[in-house]
Amino acid sequence: MIKLYGIPNCDTMKKARRWLDENGVAYAFHDFKKQGLEEDRLRAWAAELGWEALLNKRGMMWRKLDDDTKANIDAASAMRVMLETPSIIKRPVLELEDGTHRVGFTAEEYAALFL
């Protein structure tokens, strides 16, 4: 089963979910805010995709971080921040049936994956 990780009120999440629904792709949704995120899962994502791909430096949660944290971000501090504030993770994180992952959404990428 395909899984989609994120938060429901995110515009990008809404686009991804709408695309999956409109194209008949079955998936399970995991809400970071309600269901949390296990450290082991986040570490596995970071090992596969890189922590830089997961950390959303364009969003409101990044802007809320103190300047010292932002200036000195590295793998360890990024993991800590993402575990403390999962909504700072770039969304969506898509888990495919083969166990691989993609982060972010474009209709073109999803079409290449599912159509």
C-alpha cells in the first residue's frame, strides 16, 4: 500500500491528495501532527533521500527558527528539529509499494510513477 505522509492543511498535500484521488491511486494518509513520526522512520528517509531534501527551508516553521539554529544547521540538528516539529519536513513524503520514497509533489512526477 502506498503511504502519503504530511499534514492535511498544507496546499501541496492537498494537490498531491487530489491528484491521487482523481487518478484512482489508492493510498493511506499519515498525519504528522496527529500520528507523530518515529525517529527510525525519519532516519531511514534521511539515509535514502538526504536530510537536506527533507528539511523545508521555505516554510513558515523554518522562518520561526532562531537565527543561530538556522545558521548552524547540520544533519544532527536538522534531525532534532524535524523530530520536534514534523511540520518543518517538506511535504508530501510518498512511500511507494517497493519501499522507496519521494519528497515533494509535481503532477508530472506522479504521472510518471503511477500512469
